[in-house]
Amino acid sequence: MAKKKKTNPFQALKLAKAQHHNDYLRKLEYWCNTICGEKVFKHLPNTYVEFIYKCRCRSFKIEVAEGHTVKKEVLKDCEVLVIDQLEKEEHCLSEELPMISFADYYTIGISLSFIPNDIKRGAKTFGSDIDAILMKLEIIDEKFMDIGLELDTTLCVFGYQSSAIGKPLYWLSFDIKKKNETDPFLHNIIRIQSHILETDSINIDGNQRPIIRVGWTFANFGIDYSSIKPIALGIKSQFAEIPMDVYIQSHALMRLSERIDSFNTDVLHLNIYISLKNPVFCYDINKRILIEYRFFDVKVGYFRADIIDGKIVLRTFLFILNNGTPESQKLEQNTGLQKFDIEYLVIHKLSSFMNSDINKNEAVKKIFIDADCQCLLELYDNMKTLLKKTTDTFDSKHLLEYLKFKDVEEMLTEAELNLNLKEMLV
């Protein structure tokens, strides 16, 4: 029996290069003919096609930006998740054309854009009729800004997934360029960068407490710190128009994670930044500032804020039904439910509502709508794809039975009080 020959590594490399060359040219021909609407690729001389291949845009590559520290697992996730997303996510050049992926647009597409540019500057001609058809490839350059903005969004999403206030915030930047003057290739480079938020300390009740400045990072931009003008919180003074930096205590971050427990930390912290962009505020019964925490524009709670040493400090987080919020006060007025009852019924955190049968019970729905908690009914439908699975829930039937029990208990208390009054009169 003849022995199988071992594969020569040099031959394997040669075969791989030939395979890549052929695959690339097949894609180049497909997109050229598809965009132009005619089979014009065959009119391009082989020498010119080989020139395009030689100067082609290379595939996306991810690297850590100089001077930045990125954990190995974050870099690995970025390499896998971002590249996979760029190969899958498709975008529209025009209604008449098929969708094109980021990967194809920034490699095949950008390489094809050389052709109309060469024709316009007189560096190349393929005959007036063919030139006119090939000029349809200009749509690639025309869509560069639109697709670039869509790419920014995709890169931002990865940054969100890997970031948290109090830990490194990550952001990605994208560039197309040659590595040096002698390099024939254009390289699609995605650089991952990190940022540690500023920290400080404040004096509270005679003790120094650490605080973290609130901010978030964005693709191709970097860090944007939060600030609020005091007038936006109803404060009137000669300094009310001067923005104040916003800081947060770790206690508030912990309470946020505990009480809005149906979503990942990165999404929770992103929405802190979003909520502070155009803050909505009110006051609790002790005249303390409550700033609404909005989860993708749906109110689910409040940060209790103080102004200390010229800074706005988020001290703690209250779920919308936690003691001290306007909604909890209204719920108490309507039903008599107080802090202990709310915790007993497990309606002091979001996961209970996300897993409950509340939408199937009109009586219970009305209780929460009357307490201005319609948002809890809306959130599940809007955000179900982002939900984490939890075991916490409450039973609508149990809530109604509990309210009846409280009514009986109050009636008995009132009867006992009347009896005691009669005995005293006698």
C-alpha cells in the first residue's frame, strides 16, 4: 500500500493564496456586475484586475491601541464577536441592489471604487460605453458616510457589552489606511481602547466616601462625561447655569443591579448616562432630589441626588415602587400597601414584573396603572429580547388575596378601636 505524501507547508501556503485570489476575484466580478447591472467585468484587462487585487482593501483586523491596556478575554471577545458581526450584518446600497455585508463593502466594495475614480481622473479608460456603465460603481463612495455611521453603531454595541462604571470602559475606533508609503494594501483596522473613569471622595456625615464620575465611551469618539446645570434640577441661584459634574457612589450602583435585576450590568450603566443627558427630576417628601432613571426611555426608578462640594452625587437608587418614590406613595394611598407589604409581595424589584402574569389580570393591571406604573407593563414588551432569566416573580391572584386580607385586618382594627372607645365612655 502506497504511503500518503505529507503536505508540504510551502505548497499548502501557495494553495491557500491561490484559493484566496480566486475567491476574491469571483466576489469582485459578482459585485461589479451586480452594481452596474450588466456583465462589464469581463471588459477589464487582466493586468488591471490584478492591480486591484494587489492594492485591495484587506479584511478587518483588530488590535489594541498604543498606550491602552485591554484584558486578554476582552480582546478575544472583540476578535470573535465583532468580526463575526461584520461578516453577517448586511446593509443596503440601493433598493434595486441586494444587501451587502460590512465585510464585503469595506473589502470588495472599496476596491471596486478605485475604478470610477480612475476613470474620472483620466488614469484609465475602457471605452466610452463601458466607462459610462462602470461609473455606476460611484454608489460605493456615495454610501460611504451612511454605512460608516452604521458601522459606528455596531462598534458602539461591542463597547457597551464590555464596559461598566467602576471598571474599564472600552471603545473601538476604525480607520482605513496604508501601514507605510511602500505598502500597496489598504488596511481596515479596528483599534480597541480603554478608559478608567475619574474618581474622587466626598465628606458625608464626617466620613470620606469614594465616588466615581459618570461617563460613557463611544466608537470613534472616546469618553463623554455627564454634567447637569443646577437649573435643570429646579435649583435657582446665580450659579444655576454652570454645569456640575455628576458622580455616583458604589452603593447606588449596587442597588441598581439588585433592583433592576433583569438586565446585564453594561446596559444598566449605559442607561445611567442616557438618563442624565436630559434629566427629569422631582422631589421626595423630604424635599430631596430624585432624578428619573429611564431604561431606554422607560422610567423604572430614581437616583436620589445631593449637591456636595460643587458636585451632583447620586447617593442611592430606588426602584419605582421602593419606599419614598411618588409612585409608592400613590400605591399606598390607593391600596394601603407599605414598604413591608411591597417587599413581602416581591414587587420591590423589576424581575418580579418581568416574569409575572400581570398582563393577564385586568384588576392587578389597574392597580399599577392607577399608581402611575404603566411603565412596568410596557417594559416587558419593549425589552424582552434583553431580559435575563430569573426565578423571582409574583402571583397576581396572591396580590388580590393579600389586599382583601389587609381590608379585613383594617376593619378588625377599626372595630377594636370603636369597642375600646365605647368601653371608655361606659
